[in-house]
Amino acid sequence: MKLTGYAPYTRYLSFLARAGDQEPVDLFLPIALILVGLVLIVIEVYLIPGFNVIGILGLLLVASAIIVAFNEGGTMGGLAAIGGSGIAVGGLFWFLYSSGAWDRFVLTTSLKRDPEKAEEDRDQRRKYLGKRGVAVTPLRPGGVVEIEGERVEVSTEGEFIASGSDVRVVAMDRRRYFVRLAEPMSENTVSES
């Protein structure tokens, strides 16, 4: 069995796909594709933000290396490529995790809010419900109202309210308050205050 035409490094790698007296299979191409694919994935993680063309190209190179290994080396060569790729990808993920690069992909802060803090925020926002104020800007439908000396962003329910008009806060959602024109105060209301 002659190894003419094969580089010396393939002699050591070809034993994986050799069966009986067949010529050794050249596994240099699949191994090179896997390594280049992994290098492209590392470049994607460290140098280029996001999951762009470079990372996808790296994954495609690894997948095509496995296909080439199956075509060139048969079942044994393909399984060796899958195993080698799995070990290499696992090692790559371990390296990314231990180096801190994994933190770019994983949300580290919790989205859950402290229930006590959330209730405190709601109570703080509820303090304007039912209060009267004066429109500082025209409300078309959004604008600014002054309530108890504080400027607050508000919205009407669709109607236009001129600046300087008396308004009353009638509702709120997570982002803003909703106001309507306030009814004029009657003399009974003024004398009771």
C-alpha cells in the first residue's frame, strides 16, 4: 500500500477511515473545514457583534465538513467527523463560557420585579388619579399638565385641550395619565374646601 500523493500529516489521520486493504482516505479537507468553521465562529463572537454571515458561514463549514467526511471516508469517517466536531464545539463553548464571552449571549439580570417595589411605584403613580391641574402645553392629544406644582406628561382621550385649561386626571396606564376637561367647581365645592 503506497501513500504517494498524500502529505505526511494525512498518513496519521487516515487510519480513522481505513478499512482492510483499501487506500487511506484523505481526512485533511474535513478537519480543515471544521477548524476554519470554528475559527469563524470565534471571530463572530469576539470581533463582530451579533449572529451575522461569518457565524453562519462557520456553522455551514462544519456541517459541510461532516458531509465531506461521510463521502470520502464512509460511515467510519463520517462518525469520526461528527465525534470530532462535537468535541471541538463542546470545547469551544466551554472556552467561551470560561472566558466571559458567553455573557454577551445570556441575560444576566432578572426581569422579575420586586413585588414591594412594584406596589410602591403603583402607589406613587396613583397619587395623581382624580387630581386637578392646568394644561401647560396644548394637549393634542399629548402634552404637559401641572398638578400640585409638578409637571406631568399626559394624554387626552383624543380631543384637543388648549393650554391654560383646567383638567382632571381620569385614568392611567403603565406609561401615562389620561385627562379630561375639568368641570367648573361649584360654589358648594369651593366653600367645603
